[in-house]
Amino acid sequence: MASRTWHFLLALSLLSSAAYGQLSPSFYATSCPLLELTVRATMIAALLAERRMGASLLRLHFHDCFVQGCDGSILLDDVGSFVGEKTAFPNVNSVRGYEVIDRIKATVELVCPGVVSCADIVALAAAPAGDANLAPFDAQTQLVFDNAYYRNLVAQRGLLHSDQELFNGGSQDALVRQYGSNPALFAADFVTAMIKMGNIAPLTGASGQIRRNCRVVNS
């Protein structure tokens, strides 16, 4: 499971990179050739320790991208008069996985100091969070990335009323049926959606900075 999840996330991040002008899946091939192996090893360890972490990192990536673009700004701690995104209401009790990003960044800095941006590390690790105190939306395969959520809706087993409204005689019923019966279609459309999200105003060229510590700006 950990290996499959990692390969899916890595492919997703590389496709996202290739889809945007100045970005490329081989961007770090020369400057940090061990990057993918380094991130992979840390991610596998994180997924083996907690299988939900892959989803958590997808959510972290989502929350980062939808506030002023995919720039890694969600990782910044509040310092002095600076108040960042991390403690904002939509994030404070929702986003998790920061410690995994910290571990990846620290390891990458040992291999390639000052080369890989925090935003790219988030994209490579990629994350949606959960809470152990909340019921899973998909009770049957809650630790597997699949299309069971849509199959449950078709079977009238949506966990929340708001979920079941996606399949309740409306115009979206056909799409729910397609995703529920065709896991390959759901996976392909999910990748396409994540690529579009990952292309929301990433910093390229001389924009931004390569932070040594993703939690604070360089002094």
C-alpha cells in the first residue's frame, strides 16, 4: 500500500510539473539527482507509520495552492507580527503533515543544500487530512485510494446528507455513476484536477526563495 501510494503521488507531482511552462519533471535532475529517492524513502517511512498520511499531504497541498498559489506559504509559522496561513481558521484544525515535510526538507538539505524549494517538496510529497475522532467517509476501504465513495453514493450509503446530495436526482448523478463504475476514469480525472490545481500561480525563476527551513523565511 505504501509503495503504491508513493508512486501515485510522485507521478501526480511530476505530471503537474510538466504541465506548467517553466516547470519540468527533470528540473532537479542535475542540481539534485537524488531528490526523488530521498523524498521516496521519507514518504514510505511516513506511510508505514501512518497510512492516512498520504491523504493528509494531498490536503496540505490543496490548502497551500488555493491561497495565493502553490508557493509553500502554508508551512510558515507565525513569528512576531507575521501571521501566516497555518493558523487561519480553515487550516488550524484541518491541515496536518507538517512534520513530514520538515523531515523531508531536512533530509534533502543534507543531500542538496539550498537547491529544492519548500513548495516543490510539498508537491512531491503531496496531501488531504483526516481526524481520528471523525468517522471515515468510506468505511469499506478507508485506507485505500479508490472510487468506493461514489459506489456508496449510488447505493444510498453516503455518510453525510451533503454527500448523498451529490447523487439525489440531480444533474451530477450521471457523473457519480460513471466514477462509481469506472475506477480508471475517476483516477484519470483526479490526476487532471490535481494537475490543474498544482498549476495555480507557482513561483518560478527568480521569484520567491529557497527556504532552509520551511517554517520560516531566510534571515
